[in-house]
Amino acid sequence: MTEFNPSNIIVTGGAGFIGSNFAHWVADNKPGVHVTVLDALTYAGNRENLDGIPEGRMTFVHGDICDADLVDRLFSEADACVHFAAESHNDNSIADPAPFVRTNVEGTFTLLEAARRHGTRFHHISTDEVYGDLALDDPARFTKAASDLLVRAWHRTYGVAATISNCSNNYGPRQHVEKFIPRQITNVLSGIRPKLYGDGLNVRDWIHTEDHSSAVWAILERGRIGETYLIGADGERNNIDVLRAILEEMGQGPDDFDWVRDRPGHDRRYAIDSTKLRRELGWRPARTDFAEGLRDTIAWYRDNPGWWQGAKEATEAKYAAQGQ
Ligand code: NAD
Ligand code: DAU
């Protein structure tokens, strides 16, 4: 197997949750690699997320992945792109889908065209959601590499050296307070009762964001071009169990939360089978102790109120207007 050893990578969406954790991971673990973060700093992006990465290891570019000229210039100077930039929140996609189509479709198209022109290695970050959902009692897990069609087409038709990964739900530091785990932690810290959708039995397959980063690197370095890899850490849990674990860790009672209106079209269950990634590339998750990961995440939000307090009020106002 030939390894790909990039020295200058573009990380789109690197000021968001998973992208910034990936940029830190690269700075901590890959001393020869320079990261160029391209991020539009939407409501979900925060320049501070990159604080602590030494100068000289990273360049921050404030810009849009739909800006073809900018993207072309950056691709002419890099040997790989890891593409995290996206509109990522499901509740927002229901209220206003337009930015999702623009960034996720047009933006990915713009990047692929630049990768095609410059022969840039391209890794596309996708999600387990593209496979739809499972019934609670379904013994099957996602094993088939259905994939993000645009990236596949650019690989197949134009020979772009692309890989795709579909990961399950991430948790860890610097996740926006609109998402489930940070919303509940910051609710408790703000004296607001946590909010559970529907019957609370929806299942998500949780992975610590550091494990997502190491998996992405393994694919970038050793993944087979044209392949799709599923990333997961066997972390299936239903929402009420996750919420009660947060409540217990934060000294609250098991019923100290409100039931709220369900999300329309709420996917019942996600579950990832990451056997291919483990067998082919020898990847293993390291942070599989969920209780410990949750404790660290709670501690991070407790220690960094300045990071989330600004977004909290607006986020809760939006949810309140939706009855959630
Ligand atoms: P996020 O919303 O926290 O961050 C997205 C980042 O992209 C932000 O910094 C934002 O400013 C930037 N961005 C948005 N539109 C842009 C544009 N047009 N140009 C440049 N930058 C733009 O998202 P996240 O949770 O870190 O997710 C990152 C990726 O990982 C997404 O593709 C998401 O689908 C995927 N993913 C997320 C999860 C999860 O649990 N959060 C799980 C699997 C896959
Ligand atoms: O599986 C990957 C996906 O995970 C990614 O593609 C998305 O970008 C990411 O946001 C996430 O999507 P989910 O919809 O699963 O995550 P979210 O944090 O929004 O919700 C997790 C579960 O918790 C879901 O079943 C809805 C529920 N929920 C969410 C919120 C915000 C609640 O019960 N209460 C809440 O307040």
C-alpha cells in the first residue's frame, strides 16, 4: 500500500466543530503538515476555535467554498483538501433549506472542479444520514457504501483522487449549542430545563470527535482512492439515556427535563458498521469510554462559558419559536 503524505492541506469548515478539532489534531499529531483553513464564519464558525494552533502551522482564510476564484488559488498551492464545510444542523434544514443546497451541493461542486484542475487529493466528509434511518429493532447496520454522488461522479468521470467517509454523531468540545449534547449541558449551566424531542427513544451512534479525526487521517493517508469508509465507534445510545447521563453527571434528577415537540421526519436510529475501515486501515477508536468523554465535554463547557454564552440566547429563542 502506498502512503500519501501531504504537507499542505486545505481544511474547509475548519472553524466549525469537527473541522477545528481536526485542525488541532493535525497540529498535535502531524508536525510536518501545514493546514490552510477555509471558512466563511457562518453562525456555526468561530475563529477562536483555532486558537492554540501555533503560528506557522496554520493559515486562516476567511472565505466561501462557493467562491471559485478563491478556491482555485488555494488549490493551486495545496496537495490535499479535507472538506468539512457544510450547513450541518437538521432542525435548521427544515426551517430554511436554501443555504444547505448552496453550501453542501454548490460548494462541493466548486471544490471538486478545483481538485480536477489541479490534481488535488480530495477527502469528502459526509454523514451516516445519507443512508436514511433504521428501525429500533433492525438487526442490520449500514454496511453498503452508497455515497455522495457528486464526489463519486467526479472521481469516476474525471479521475479526481477522492475518498469519502460517512461518520456517525460526533461529540466533544467546541460543538455549537444548537446540537443535542451541548444544548442540554448549557441548558443545565444556564438554569434552563433540558429539552427532549418525541419519545426520547431515537438512537444515535456516538463517537468522540478525536476518533473521527484519527479516522479521517488514516483514510487520507492510506485509504483506497474512490472508496467510501464508514466511521463509527459502536456507540449506540438512545437520547433519553444520553440525557440522563448528562443530568446525573451534572447533579440533576433523572426527570429534570421537559418533553417537547418532535422534529418533523425525525430519523429513528443511526448505526454504523466500521469494519471496513478497521480491517483495511487498522484504525481503532481510542476514546470509547462514553462516560469519561461526556465528563470531559461537560467540563469543557463549564470552563468556557465565554465561548457559548453569546450564541445561547438566540439559539434558545429560535427553538422556543418552534415549540422545542
Ligand atoms: P459545523 O456546523 O459545526 O461547522 C461547519 C463549518 O462550515 C462552520 O465553521 C461554517 O462557518 C463553515 N461553513 C459553512 N458554510 C460555508 C461556506 N459556504 N464556505 C465556507 N465555510 C462554510 O459542522 P460540524 O458539526 O463540524 O460538521 C462538519 C461536517 O461533518 C459536515 O459536513 C457534517 O455533515 C459532517 N458530520 C457531522 C457530524 C456531527 O455529528 N456533527 C457527524 C457526521 C458528519
Ligand atoms: O449522524 C450524523 C449527523 O449527526 C450529522 O450529519 C449532523 O450534521 C449532526 O448535526 C447530527 O445530526 P442529529 O440530528 O442526529 O443531531 P442533533 O444533535 O441535532 O440531535 C441528536 C438527537 O437528539 C436527535 O435524535 C434529535 C434529539 N434532540 C436534539 C436536540 C437539539 C433532542 O431530543 N433535543 C434537542 O434539544
